Amino acid sequence: MTTQQPIKIAILAMGGEGGGVLADWIVDMGEANGWVAQTTSVPGVAQRTGATIYYVELFPEAAARADGGQPVLALMPLPGDVDLVLASELMEAGRAVQRGLVTPDRTTLIASTHRVYSIAEKSAMGDGRVDSRELLAHAGRAAHRFIRFDMAQAAEDAGSVISAVLFGALAGSGVLPFGRAQFEATIERGGVGVKPSLRAFGAAFARAQAEEGEAPAAALPPAAPPQPRHPAVRALVERVQKDFAPAQQALLLEGVRRLIDYQDPAYAGLYLDRAAALQSLGSPALLEVAARHLALWMSYEDTARVASLKIRATRFDRVRDESRVQADQLLAIHEYMHPRLQEICETLPAGPGRWLMRTGWARGLVERFTRKGRVVQTSSLHGYLLLFTVAGMGRWRRSTLRYADENRRIEAWLAEIAATAARNTELAIEVAQCQRLVKGYSDTHERGLRNYDTVMAALRRAGDALAPATLRELRNAALADEHGHQLQAALVRHALA
């Protein structure tokens, strides 16, 4: 009996990326060239709770005949027993490593370096993104051989899909006992999208043969200083260049740009006033951290901001591109909107907003009409004009109840930073980073604000006795669990409850 083992291939892909097509191509190529092939798949929901895995085993037909029968092929990949892993996205490569499918003694890992952020990363209270550099480093250490580049971009450039790029990278790796012509003949037999698929295949084949992965990015020449035409905007740029150190100017200019887009030049001027006060505290590191978070907090997400983002031409273009809408097709975009009573009150001027919040009969009347959400088709004239009107209310933002509340919180946060910096600069930096707890809108914003208030109350109770590391631990506990359970446990642990 022969001791020859099948070639074992695991494919990890998200829905719509052609993982099944890629598995079928490998099977078809094997069977057309004298190999017994078997494919199975384990459906998943990819980036949400787990990977969709396609598994292929290839065994030489001649060896099977020599054994006098059909080989018994496995239905699922086993940790430590996979020759080749194909991953359509970097996090999927990381999951393959985590599952033990990638081992340094035998596994060739072929993966795209682009990212599609998972639900856990997007919904984190703070910056929940996994560091792509760490993922690449872990994958490089785990694999016997690691071929990687931005395959999503390669597919886009070729007008094809990522499965064709992965197939080309597989061919270029030389891992399978088939030549380029046999790979290309497989695509041609498929009969669908042959030309763009072959174009993507060829580009990926050449890239994989180089076996250099992604080349390090070349150093970019210094950007020319912006020269805005609007006098008020030009004055803001000149103020940044005159009043702040060169190392801080890029960050502050980005804050200015963000707040002009959010409101107007006068609002960006308020940002620079506050940044100047932070600069007077004498710590460049504190200014850098606080100025970044200040720009984020001053551009908080209210109903006008959300409406504005949903009707921008760039968003329509992005949805059209991602949906691959053809010239003869129509695109309809439907938004689910469910504003709560509190959000309606916050959109009103401060006086009427507070009146509505505390007047029972008025609250009941409004809640009756807003109990259910509604679907708005922003690609229609009626839906677009509806959100356009809401977005236009942003010009009166500084008179609203939400602005009054957020401005009060921002001023209190800045005062806490200044008071803490007089005693302990490192602790003041941690105070500045507590802004990460306040994000989003609706329930997300409410829970984050509740955790923020809890952390700041603990800071005020502890005073100088609170170490920077302890405040950092409290903040990270709040970021890890927006419902506050981990934060409460940390407060008890440090006797701060």
C-alpha cells in the first residue's frame, strides 16, 4: 500500500468573493489532469462570527489505481495537517493561523493584505481595529512560505474578482504539480468572465513568482503646504503655521479641515483657541493627544451630521462601485431611520428641547409618532430631499440642546486635563484619551457617555493617588465592554467603586 498523502488545501473566504468558484477550479483542474479531487465546504458568516472554509484534497489517480481502489479523503482540514492555505483577506489569514491550519514545517500561505473590518472591530467603543502589521508578522512566523499582496486592488485593476487573483497566485507559487497552461485552461473551461479572469490571473501569477510580498512603501516627499482660496480658511492655515510647532501642524490642520467640513471656519477657529490653551500647558505629547481627541469630540455625530454623510455624492459613488452597478442598471439605496425622542429633542434649540424632554404630554405625543422606525430611499428625490433638509439644520447646530450639552462636557474635559497636567502630565494624557469612550450616536453614545462619567468620577475621587496605569486600565475595561460590567469589576478591584 502506498504511503503517498493527498495535497490538502484550505480556502478561507468571505461571502461573495468566489471561494466556492476557486475550490471548483482547483477540483476541475485536478480531475482534468489525472487526479482524484474532492471538495467540501463549511458555510459560515465570515467576518461576523466565523470563516467560511472550503476544503480540497487532491490525490494522484495512478496512485489510487495502484492501491486497488479509491482513496479515502477527509472532509475537513485538521490543525497541523494542511499543505496550502488561501485567504481572501488578512483577518481570514489570521484566523487560519489561530486555528492551527498554518504551520512552519509545511504550509504555504497565500493571502491578500487588504482588510475588511470585522463587526467586532467596527462596534468597539474605542479603536477596535486589529493591527495589520501584527497580523502579517504572526502569519509570516507561522507559515513555511508566505505570499501576500493586495489582491483586492489587483482584482479591481483587472476588472475581475479576487478568486481569479488567488488562483493566479496559487499558480505562481509553484506548489501544485500543474503548469500555467493547465491553470489557464481551467478558467477557459468555466466560460464565464474569461478575459478579465485571465487578466487578473496573469498579474497575480507574476506577483507570486517574485515572492517578495508587498514592497515597503517608498518615502513620500513632504507635502506642499495647503494654499486655500477662502480668506477665512487661509487665515486658519496661517495661524497653525505661525503658532504651532512643525511636528504638530499636520494633526492640527487635519482637525481644522474636519471641523470646517463639519460646521464652518469659525468653529475650526474655536478648535484652535482650545488647542492654544492646551499648548500653554507645556507638553507637546499632551497637546498631540488632546488635540486629536478634541477634533473628534467637536465633530460629534448628531442627526444633521448623519444625514449629511448619507447624501454625499462620494457615498453614492462608493455604494455604486462596491455593488458593481452596470451602466444599464438602476441603484436604489434604502436607509432604516429610527430617531428616538432624545435625538429629536437634541436637534431642537436648547430651550424647546429641554421643555419637550420634561413635559409628559408632549413627550407622549411625539413618542406616539416615532415609536416605529421608517425606511427612507435616499436614492429617490423625496428621500434625498428629506435628508437634505435634516442635513441643512446643521447651520443652526450651535443653538441646539445637543450642542449645549456636548460643549459643556468638552469644556469640563479640557478643564480636567489642565488641572491634572499641573500635577501629573502622564495622568493628564490618560485623561485626554478618555474621550475615546464617547462615540457614535443613539444607544452607543449613551452607553459610552455613561462609562465616561463613571471613569471621570473615579478620577475625581482618587485625585493625585490615581496612577496613570490605573486610569488606563479603567478606560480599557470600559472600551472592552460598553455595558460597563468590566469597568465595575475594575473599580472594585482598585477600591474605587
